[in-house]
Amino acid sequence: MIAAIVQARTGSTRLPGKTLADIGGRPMLGRLVDRARRIPSIEQVIVATTEKPPDEAILRFAADRGLPAYAGSEDDVLDRFYQAARRYGVAVVVRVTPDCPLLDPAVSGLVLARFLDGRGELDYVSNTQPPTFPDGLDTEVVAFAALERAWREARLASDREHVTPYIYKRPGEFRLANVTHAPDLSALRWTVDERADLEFVRAVYARLGAMADTFGMEDVLELLRREPELEAINQGTARNEGYVKSVRADRVPTEPRRA
């Protein structure tokens, strides 16, 4: 099965509760799930949350929408992904996150198509190594076998918290590919980590409300050409701050996993 697994929790340190924050009348997680469902070739969307009591709200969200869900470790997100994929028999994992409510299914579809076109010759494909799409359209596709190997072998806390670094940092051990865009749009910030990011995304949905379920990257780019002042709403935050912080604080929390 080809499935998008969405890691979701309510306990964000920078913007608590953002996963279920309202965007144009729907929770942010709902916006992302709706878009993930429209990625070409996706067969299922799975929600992977934590066992923490506040995240029972995430499980209720999934149940209300008929989505399969898994509750696991809060900090060991790699384990959470692996266990969710294993439980539901996922062979090809598409990783997207709920802080990307502007995700473009067509862009994600390019990444998945690159993986599938490899006909078993690729372990991992993304559009982030290096990034050339706006921050917020990030998509990673990984073979279950590669995910399982990372789950067994990764020991650094940053590798386990962010799921895929153990794979993409080892080009000599895994078969990698990247999907790029010209011109480079990676300076554009469309993800949600801070209050200003949420304000930006709400502004985009408010202006594109008539096509809220279908607009894509080109529609947002056209909006920004018409209203360039929108970009100023959330300027000043560096890309991947969370991962950089995790690397700085790295420790070795576990022994290698055993099957």
C-alpha cells in the first residue's frame, strides 16, 4: 500500500495547539489531510500521534473522519512512523506534516511519481535535499525497508525525532533522489511554526476561499504577485529551525533496534 503518514500532536513548543488551529473554518490538520488525500497514487492517509492524553483530540479527529491512526512515542517519531507503517501494511511511506496546510498535491505527486518511476531502484525521494520549493510543500517518500533499517540503526536523538535524516545523510548506503524546481523558491515560507506563520496561512485561505479545496502552488504565487505585502507577515524565521536545534542538542538515547 502507498500511504501518507501524518505525524500530528498538540504539544508544539513554539505554537501549542497549532495542529488543530482553525484555518478558514477547518482545523489545520484537516486542511493537510484533505490535500494529502488528493496526492496522485495515494491509497490511504494515516495519522500518527502520541500516547499523551492531550493527543486524544487527534485520535478523535481521525476517528470522526474515518482515518486509520496510531498513537506512539512523542519524542521517538521514527518509531512512531515505523510502527504505524508496519501496523497498516504500508510499503511506500509518503511523509507530510500538518504544519504544511498549503501543501500542493501536484507537487507531492511529482515526488511520489519520481519514487515509483524508479521501479524499486530508489529508497528515498524528496523535494528538500536541497530545497527549491517553498517551505511548506515538503514531501518525502521512503520505502518501508529503508524506514525499517533506519528504525533499527538510528541512535542520535535528532535522527529519531525527525524520521528521515539517518537515510538522506547516507547517500552511499541508500539510493536517493531529489525533485527540484526552477526558479528556486525555497526562500518562501509557507509552513506554520510561529503565530505569524499561522496569520500568513489564514490570510492566504481568506483570499483564495472560493477555491480553498483546490488551489495549489501557482495560485499562491499569483496571489503573492498581486499582494506582495503578504510575505512580510512571517518573514524572519529560518528554515528547519527545529531540526537545527535538535542536532545541537544531540544525544544517544537508545541502543540499535532489533527486529
